[in-house]
Amino acid sequence: MGHYVIRVKGTLSRDLTDVFPSMAADPEPAQTVLHGYLADQAALAGILNHLDMLGVDILEVMQVPPTRPPEGP
């Protein structure tokens, strides 16, 4: 589906970010940025629902445009 960036309020622990193996986590001052490739809409919804159930404030969700044209005919 595409590469996504999810910015959340606060610094997430390593134990919490390990719950999302398809996403890398980059701590920033007072925020954490999760980013990675997600295969489909269900994968994105699953991560967003999990963060919501944990009470994490989601600040931004952004799809990053591809850096190169898709391969194929």
C-alpha cells in the first residue's frame, strides 16, 4: 500500500515500539515518529487502533509518496 509516517505525542518505550515490527521508531522531543511500509489498509487500521487502545495521542498520519516510479509495464 505504501510508506507511512505516524507521529504520536510523547516518547514511546522500546517495549511498546517493538509491538509494531513493520514500523521503525524515531524518538523526537515530546514525540515519537513511527514509519515504515504497510501492505494494506487493514495494516494501517490495526496500528492506529492499537495506539488508540493504549491511549496514545495520534498527532499525524501521513502517506509518503514513492521516491521512484513503480516498476512494471
